[in-house]
Amino acid sequence: MPSSPSSTRRHLLAALALSPLACAFAQSASPIRLLVGFPPGGGSDAIARTLADKLKDVLGAPVVVENRAGAGGQIAAQALKAAPADGRTFFLSHDHTVAILPLVTRNPGFAPATDFVPVAGFATFANALAVSSGTPARSVDEYVKAVRSTGGKDTIGVPAPGSIPEFLVDMIGRKYQLDLQAAPYRGSAPMMADMLGNQIKAGIGSIPDFIENHRAGKLRIVAVIGDKRQPLLPEVPTFAELGFSNLDDLPYYGVFAPAGTPAAELDRFGQALQKVVAMPEVRERLTAMGLNVGYQPQAAFAGTVRRYGQTWERIIRSSGFEPK
């Protein structure tokens, strides 16, 4: 007996639902979460949203930026560890959460070497010392003189506790024999708010955090890390030029996934990211934020993460810092 039209449609739909093509389509259409460990409005958030806007087209799926702010990215990292390793959750992070936080926190709740897998790197950047507009200083020397004129004490904002900016505050204080205290914030956005309101005289963060307000004259970047001056700030000296050592390695930005994520999913996301950062409009946007854009595939990026962590482990141990 011939099948009815409705019965035929049901059989066709059932067959299609079981086909590899349908499974692939269903998977590609489901949302991808891109975790960010800092609040909206900061440098990491802006970078993530720039990439997500283009990744959705390359991947053929919505890419949702999910801000899990707090504790220098620790909350987002813990969320990544707990996420299913199915290729639907990734973590966009700079060096602090992955390389530094486990060195300065006694129980961070995650172990990058075993809980995460690097997917790809896409940029490096420089940390910088900036002074607020209410401070007359236009150089590190002028800032030092200003602090000495008011008793030799000051508080410098940093985006997170136990961060490279916090160690830089300590290094600056020791070099110039000043009593400098780091004031940790929950991300760069609230630190910037206090700098712009002249609640603090200075802050240390990334160039992406500072660059727009530097251009607008609302604050002044006076020194950067790295072995050479930054292309966007050729007038700003490096800390090395000012007599500091061990500040040549630049921090990185990259993407991580939960350990156990299938290699095919890592490759898929990594290849999509490579296409996106090669887009002229994306490269231009990220460069304008203060990033040195350069794609690193998984193996090369894993090596960068490992070497960077080893360098800062030596610096942190030699400082006498005790994990908290």
C-alpha cells in the first residue's frame, strides 16, 4: 500500500535528522560561548567582541561573549574548567589568568597545564605606566619628583591583584626608593574610571586599556615594557631604557578550551580565528587598540605560554612574593 504524503515527509525528516549533514548543521548552528574574565568596557571585552562579530560568520554559528568578571579572570577560568569539552566553550584571555594567577594564588581552582588546552594565539601587547591628567608629570622622572615632593608615598592602580602590573609597582618603588602601594581593581574599567576622575595619580595596565584616553589627552602613558618602543607610541620610552631589566617579554592574548576538547574542534576554531585576524578591518581595529597582531597556531602558542610562565615564575620567586 503506498505511503501517504504525510508519512513520506515524516520518514524523510527522520532520515535527514540522522544524517551526518544534519548533525553537522545542528552543531554549527548552536551558540559558541567565548568567556572573558573581565567586565564589559575593558580592553579584553572590546577585543573579544571585535573577534566574535566576525567569528560568527566564519564558523556559521552565533558567538556569544560571556563576561565572567572577578578575581583577575579566576572566575572565568573556573567556568572554563567546568564547561563540557565539546567545542562550544572557549576562553579569550591574556597572560595574567593563565600564566600569572596560578603563581600568585595558593588555590586558584584550576591548573592550566591539565585543565586547559591552548587553541591559538593572536596578539601580543605591552603593559604601561600611565599618569592621570590631574598629575602634571609627563614622564617617569617627573612623576617620581612629584611623589617625592609629597612625602615619597603614592598609590598606583592595577587591574588585578597579584598581577604583572602589581610587580611593576614594586619594581618602580624599589628602583626610585619610593613608598608605592598597588591598589588592585576588578579589571581595567573601574581602574580607568578612578584615573579619569583623578582619584589616583597613576595606573599600570595594558596599552589597549589606556590608548584611547591617551590619544584624547585624558591621561598620559609614560613608559612601556618590551625590548623596543611600541609602534603606536614611538615617543614613549621602554622600562629597559629607564634602567629596568627582565621586562623584554611581551604579554600575549590567546584562546583556550577545556582539556579534552576534540582536536577537530580546536582546529576548526583555530582556523576560523586565523581567518578573522587576517581580515584588514580586524587587524586595523586590534592594532588601533594597541595590540601587535600575529596569529600563532596551537603548537607555537603552547610554547609561548610555557616559556612566558617560566620567565615570570623566576621573577616572582626572586621577589619574595608569597602566594595568597
